Amino acid sequence: MRVYFFATCMGAGVFADTCLNAMKLLQNAGAEIIYKKDQTCCGQPSFNSGYYDETRKIALYNMSLFEKDYPIVLPSGSCAGMMKHDYIELFADTPDEVRAREFASRIYEVSEFLVGKLQVRYTDTGEHTKITWHSNCHALRVAKCIPHAKTLLRQLKNVELIELEREEECCGFGGTFSIKEPEISNAMVSEKILDIQNQKVEYLIAGDAGCLLNISGAMKKQGVAIKAMHLYDFLTQRIGA
């Protein structure tokens, strides 16, 4: 099965190894990866800031770039939610609405594609460990791909997943929000870290790079020793891929 891989801004700029690991997982499950070198942002920062005309230009560029009728797979529930749902809102009642709906129907977050389309089953090769999971807001409420991510984690027999008490609360990143409201953002991430510490785990796992940057950076500043790791790095490590 041929698929386009959309790396996202965070993936291309900061989490390149995570993107490679996500592609390895897809390839191991039988997907053929097509990576467009001229890919860019999904448009979420400008959309969330109210720059809708500018965001439409980005969206139309992406629609033209990923022109063939292949699934478009992303290692980010946040960006997947933008391209799967917010693109439709952007082009509602415009000449490009049908095109946007067709494009959106091809968007999948990696875990959603691995579970729903490729039906992977993983064999855990690692030692016993305890983890907890942070749900990114957009992945939880818009892309709704969190159940797929947890399905993959629960396939790992030596991994004990301990749920956060306040899992559905934002970590304070929120893209431009953390820049515009740093004091509020810091208070929110501190509450999230306290919840993580209370679970007595070795790893914090998350499926979105922005949240990981925010939480891991704050934990480092606070001297918290819990390891923060992206879902696709963790899975690759556990199954020896």
C-alpha cells in the first residue's frame, strides 16, 4: 500500500528521528512510503491565530502537493485534526469545499493507520517498565486518535500503562498560546508534571511533538527524572525495529 508521509513542522525541524521511526513502523507493516521533499506546514498556527485567508493558501498548496489518491499519514494527532477536520471548515461554502472534503478523507494519524488499516500486532522485546500517557488536546477531541495509540501500547506485554488522573487536561503548550501566555502555560505544565510524578512511572509517552517539547523541557528545569519519549520512538525501541 502506497502512502504519503507528512512529517509536520515539528517532525521536520526537531523530531526527525521520530519521523524516521514512524516510517519504519509503517514500512515494517507493509506500507510503501512516498515523502514529498517540498512539504510544509499544515497551517494550524495561522488558523488558530485567525489568519484564515493565509491558511487557505497553505491548505491549497498541500492539496496540490499530495495530488494522487493515496492515504496521507502523519505522526501527529494535532496536525491530523487540522487537515482532517479544520480544512473542511476552512472551505465550507466555497468552490473548493468538495476538494477539501476529498483531501480530508485521506488523512490518518500514524497509530490510526497502523491499527485500523494495517492491523499490526507487536511483540514486546523489552524489559518490564511502567509508563504513563499524555493525550494531546487536538488528538483527543478533533482527530480522536488516542484509542489507537493506546491499543498499540497495550500490545506490549512488558509495558504497564498507568493512566494519568487528569489526562484530558492541556499541558499548556497550545502552539502560539505558550508564547502569548507564558505564565499561564507554565502553571498548566507544572500541574501536568505533578500528575505524571504521582504515577511513579519511568516514562511519559505522548504522540505529539509540541506537548513533548513543553513537558520534557519543564521537567528538565524542575529536575524531574522521568523520561519523556514520543510514541513512535518508544514503539520502535520496544519491538526492536
